[in-house]
Amino acid sequence: MRLYVYLNVAVIVSIFLIIFYLYSTKQIGNHFEPPSEWTVAVEKPTEGLFYKKDDLVVAVVACGDRLAETLTLVKSALMFSKEKLNFIIVAEDSLIESFTEKLGEWQSFLNNGFSFKVLPLKFPKKDGGEWKKLFKPCAAQRLFLPDILPDVDSLLYMDTDSLFLTPVESVWAYFRKFNRSQMAALAFEHEDPNVGWYNRFAKHPYYGTLGVNSGVMLMNLTRMRIFKWTEYVVPIYKKFKLHITWGDQDIINIIFHYHPGKLYIYSCRYNYRPDHCMYTSICKSAEKDGVAVVHGSRGFFHSEKQPVFKAIYNVFEAFQIGGDIYKDFYQPLEAYLDVLENTNCGKIKDIFVKNLRRFLDLDFDNT
């Protein structure tokens, strides 16, 4: 009799645990209650900051030693875009003055050809220090942009270690390809499942079969606010914090795993990383149409591991705003790439200049 009672209790407990597990999973897949501790640090974080719906807004988050990288990114955007750009730079306090001074200098030189705002970091009050240190310094700030930029409709978020090889508007145009449900656009983390990270190592849910890379991200903030994006972020982090490796990118992957219909996927040429050429060329769209955005992830802009990436960054950094793009940028870059043509990524060096040649109206056939 006693054994019978114990068995019944065991069955009831097992059923309860299964129900609890299914409920918690459903909560992740459908809705999280907003954490009670969530508050933005200031009441008017974007006072005086308002952009119309169709304005091109580029946002970047910079901390630590990322001042030079971020300025080089901004420079690359200004070099090729024909429309007026608006930059939002969220930076730690020690960098704000330097950003304001240099961007103000460029703005004067270009006769107010672009606008910019440099804003301080804004994290949830509770565990703010933990969010700031998640993965790369301050990278998690991007997760909270929908709330700290309430007057901005849409933006293109860029990691500091990325550079434009095409006008910003060519990336921005993908907003027009969104359906009524999609609120963001990203490229896959990898093209080849044999060497993919997420499908081989991830211990948490991720988007699709290969996951997505978050370094170049179109964000419709209005739709993300309607979706209640930030109400998902904190609970997901708390649930999976012991299993995530790539910080904010993993959180983004988890959200879109449960809501795949909210994400638009564009090609690897808009987020071209060393992984796409370090062994063999695996980004076919870049081979066909050229690299649009080059992303020197994992420090490749500053290492000799794939010198093509370092060369591209160095030429951008050396270029002076107002200089001759053909003589002061394109020719030095082509000379560097010619020297590196025997390296893995150098073997396909033409993909890095294809869009530049198109921008400069050069003859592709060299005839």
C-alpha cells in the first residue's frame, strides 16, 4: 500500500514538472512579463533627438579603446553616401568629449552635411554593471536601443569593427523589403554547416540552422517597441546566462529562434567577415556583387591573421575627410591588395573593390 502511494506521488510530481517546463517554454516563446526593476536611467534620454521616418540613422556603441575604430566607421559611411546621414553614438563618459570634438570638426568641414548625437550609456538600473561587461564592453547596450531612443523610428546598428564599402543607403534599402511582421534584418553567422558555431557548439536556442551574426543590424525600433522587445531581453538573459558565449548576439538569436517571422535575412555581403574567406571563399553573393560591408570581427582589423582586413582598415583610417577618394583611398588600397593576393582572403581581392569601382565609375574590364 505504501509503495502504491509513493508511486502515485511520484507520478503527480512528474506531471507537475512537465507542465511547469512546458509553461516556462511557452513563456519564452510568446511573452515575458516585464521585470519590475527595469527603468531607464534618465527621464529624457534623447531630448532634442528626433528623426523623420525615412531619415538614414546609423547607430554605434563605443567603449574602452574603440574611439579610433568608431571614427573610422563613421568616416567610411561619409565617404560614399550621397544622402544626409544621422549618427547616434552611445559612448561611455570618458569618450564623449573626444567624439563630440572630432565629429564637430568633420561636420564643420562638410558644411553640416551630416548630423550627430553623442549620448551616454543607459542600462537597466539593476545589474547595470553586469550588462555593461557582457561579452564585448558595452555591446549589450544595443539590446536596449528601442527604449533609450523613443523618438527614433528605425536605424542601422553597426559594430565598431565594421566598415562600409558601399553607400549606407544600399543597406538601408532593405527596410523596404520587410513584410508587415519583420522588425530587423541580419546575415547568417555562417554559410557552411561544417564549420558553423551555433549548429556545433551552442547550448541554447538560436535562429534557423546556423544562427545569425548581429554586427550589422537593421532595426525598426517602432516595431520592436510594439513587440515589447526589451521585456524579452532581461528574462532571457537570466534564463540562459550560463549558456551564452557571444553575449548580446546570443540573446538576439534566442529571441528570433522563438519569433523567426520577425526577422529578415540579407546576404553575407552585408556582413562580410574573415570566416567567409579564411579557408575558402564561401560568400557567393560577395563573389557576384562585391563586399558591401566588411566586418573585422574578433580583432582582425588589427592582426596579421588575415592581412587583407588589416590593410582595408589601415587605408580607411589614413584617409582624410575631404580627400580624393580615388587617389588617396582607392589606389593605396588596390596596391595593398595586390601585395596580398597570395593570402587566403587576398586570392579573391577583387570582391573588396568591386563596389568601390562601381562607386567611382571605373571600367571593370580595364580596357
